[in-house]
Amino acid sequence: MLSLWYLSFLISIVAFFVGIVKKSWHALLLSTLTFLPIAYYFIGANNAWRYVGFTPIILLALTLLFWQINRKRHSR
């Protein structure tokens, strides 16, 4: 069970870096979705670790920003 958590974290980090380097909103969306189980786990903490649970909100905002930039670039 722990290996699935590690796999989700690894996929999220790799997809995040690929999304940033290639400016791909698809990769950032994958990063957001694979980080959700990790965020769900940490949101129940009773200390400062609970703020890790808000990371998907930042990732989703970045995904939407890249999607909007990509849409504007293709509409020209």
C-alpha cells in the first residue's frame, strides 16, 4: 500500500517537471490528479503538515494558467 503512495508521489513530481519544462497543461493536470491522494492524507494532520493538502489548488491554478496561454497561442 505504501508503494502506491510513493508511485503516486513520483508520477506527480515527474509530471510536474515535464509540464513546467514543456509548458504542457496536460502534464500539469496529471500532476494535480496524482497528487490528490497525498493531499487527502495530509489534510487530516493536526499540525503544519495539513497545508500540504492545499498543494493541488496551486497545481490546478497553474494548470489553468498554462491551458489559457496555450489556448491563446493556438487561436492566433
